[in-house]
Amino acid sequence: MDWKPAATLDTLRARAALLQRIREFFAGRGVLEVETPLLCSTGVTDPSIEPLVVERGESLGAARYLQTSPEYAMKRLLAAGSGPVFQVARAFRDGEAGVRHNPEFTLLEWYRPGFDHHDLMREVAQLLSVCLGELPVEYCSYRALFIDELGLDPFTAGLQALEARARETLDVGALKGDRDLWLDLLMSHLLEPRLAARGMCFVYDYPPSQAALARIGQVDGVAVGHRFEVYVRGLELANGYWELADPAEQRQRFSAENRRRREHGMTERPLDEALLAALSAGLPDCAGVALGLDRLLMLVTGVGDIREVLAFDWERS
Amino acid sequence: MANYSTNEFRAGLKVMLDGEPCSILDNEFVKPGKGQAFNRVKLRNLNTGRVWERTFKSGESLEGADVMDRTMEYLYTDGEFWFFMEPDTFEQYQADAKAVGDAHLWLKEQEKCEVTLYNGSPLSVAPPNFVELEIVETDPGLKGDTAQGGSKPAKLSTGAVVKVPLFLSEGEIIRVDTRTGEYQGRASKS
């Protein structure tokens, strides 16, 4: 029986030191540490995220979902007047395992009332330089990245042009999909590897179809989702939004995701009415971000496999 | 054959891709923070030996290939086919030149090797990593030249030609790494 940890004791000490540094960073800025439930009554509607479900137990009236992120509960705290909050939380995503994914992982998530996504990107850069030392920092819009690196405008290029660009370089067999599938493929297979040569790179203002929970605004005459991602040496580390606060639009987006689930033969999910009620009561204007803490520790310790930074990875837990 | 989903792809799994039997070398799960998950898979085409890199949508599946690796004893060749025997069942298999490939340079009678069967017929043959073979042809050995670094070609009983130190002569048995074709040393007399 292989009972021993996957990570070295030095790595576990580095994890403890990283957590301490993060807590000091937020304490110094007056951001409150909070905890919210891991088991939630509703699961996310996002068709590309599958929660794990807990189905049996005397305390359970109905099945509960292990959280895929603490986002909804934290937004309820914000609507209740918490002010800026952060959380170090376990999150779970079914079927996500590999050298950069473990189905159970740790997120550092925080929310900043009064910030937009540009303010929050700067704060993420400050936290990362505290953890990783000084790195060159770049801010690049999603649109500019595609135009500079691939010669394609991701907001106007047709499905066929995106597919043709992907097939030029990649063997994808009979792969079929919508524009977003091809954009995701180009981003993850062609652009991410190019970001490996850069230090810290923020990519922001995504196509509205990929806005997720970010508000949509107009930039240079096109609608963009005010979402950002940060890559450090090509490793995707965090995803943030200038948060959507409009309850009606949030309900529409949930319903649209459920429609996509139905089209793909997946079960629809009941909406998180508690979140929608909190938005109706009023979510302060804020930006929020979720950062993969295990991946940050990979960068701190210089390892390439997430299993090496977990005391017990999925196969050993 | 069973179907395997991308999350079951492991190194060594044999699957059919575009009608060709393949062995999976590597399976990388790729997922942007939000959006579609992919599996970037490296496979070796077992017919051609070519390495393929194919991206799948996560959750897609491939049919398993009826491919098995068996340890067999090499018997002999009649010039056209090479004959192998499964030691437990004494069942014999004949492999053609395409299946045997460069392995013929290292096949010694009664030696065990790995034969890959596809739909019951040999698809490829892998010799042991190290074999001991006799030198049948080389320039005369130079006595007392053991310290010098020079080398010369030597033809082995199987027809393979390897570089050996100058002091070796015909009739001697040497140990060779079949993966690199490099001389490893004189075989200990048994």
C-alpha cells in the first residue's frame, strides 16, 4: 500500500509559507477572510463544469453539490454588506485530472467592492509579485492577442476561418463545434504555449459569449465581456470578472446555459435562487477573481506536475 | 472491442484511430478556466511506427484495438518469414519483414522477444534490450591495445554491424544494446 504523500515535506512547508504570505497580504489591505459551505443545494449551470454530487446521508433532504467555486456564497456575503472578502477554499470539478488539474483543488478567491477588472488585475499582479518575486507584467486584450499572434480577429472572424486556422497547425480529426470551441482550442493549443516565454500576462475583455459572470461593456465599438485571465510563464493561474450585478441578466445567462446543457443532452440544473435574490437586494459594484493556489505553488516550487504540490493527490486520497 | 473515453486513455492503451491500430503514448488534459475541455493525445501508429498528435473533445471515445503484447521465443527464419512460438501453448506465429523490421538484426534463436499481435497476427517484434552475439567478421584483433580508444566495425552472426574496440577478434561473443546498436562489453563466458 503506497501510503506516503506525493509532495515532499519541503513543498508542504512552502505551501504553509505561501498561505501565511497571502493572509498577511489581505490583512494589510483590510480584506476579511471568510468561510462558506462546501456542500451546496444547487450546482452550476455552466455546461463545461461538472460538480461532484453527495447523494446519501440522514442530513440530506436532497442531493447536494460539492462547490466548484465559492463564488455564489461570497456574492451573498457581499450583498449583505461584508465589504471586501477573501477565502481559501477547496473546490471540486468532476473529470478534471491531469498534470495541471486535480478533481479536488484549492482556490484563493477574493472580491473588491469599488474595483473594476483593471484595478483587480493590478492587485493580482501585486499579490503575485509578493509570492513569486518581481516578474515582467503585461496587459493584453484578448482581441489584440489573437490579432498579434494569429492574425485573426476573434470578434469578427467566422467559424470557418477559426476552424481553418486551427487545422493549419493541429490534427483535430473530425472535431466539430461552435465559434467558442475553436476559440478555446486556439487559445489553449496555440496561444498558451506562446505565453510561456512571457512573465506575467493578463488577458482581458473576452468575447461576450465567453463573459461567464462578467458584465458586458463596449470597447472600441464592440461588446466585450469584462473578464480576465492571468498566465504566468504560460500557466493559467486565475480568472476574474468585473462582476455582473444585474439579477435579470444573470437569470437570462443561467437559462441560456441550461439551454446549452439541454442541446448537448445534459441534465438542466435548478438556478441558485439565493444568489439571484442577493443580486436583487443589491450586489455592490465589484470585481472578483479565483486563483488556483496549487498552481501558484507549482510556480513557487518550480514543479511541472500538480501532484507534486498536493499532500495526497486524487489517486492517493 | 470495448470503447474507451478520453479520461480512460493511458499510456500503453491500444485503440483504433482512423482505422489504424495505435498505442497511446501520452494524454494531456487541456482546459481553459472557462470553456471547452480537450485531450491532447500522442499515439503511435502500430502499422507505420509514426507518432500522431490528435486533439479530442474531452469525453469522446475510441474503439479499443485487438492488440496484445506477448513474450515469445524466436525459432528461425526461412528468408521470407520469421517464426515465433508462444512458450506456454507452443503455438507458432509467422511474421513478415514489415512486422520484423530492424529487429531481425538482433534475433537469436531461442531468445525471448516481445511480439505484438493485431487481430491475432504479428504486427511488430521487439528484441530484448540486450543480446549476446558472436563476431563473425572483423579486422584482426590488436593485442595489448586495450587502453586505446579506437574502434572498428564488426559483423555479428545476425548480420548486424556494430562498432567494437580494436582488441576484439572473430569468434568472440559481445553484448549489444539493441535500442542503440552500441557495444556494451564482452559477454562473460558461460
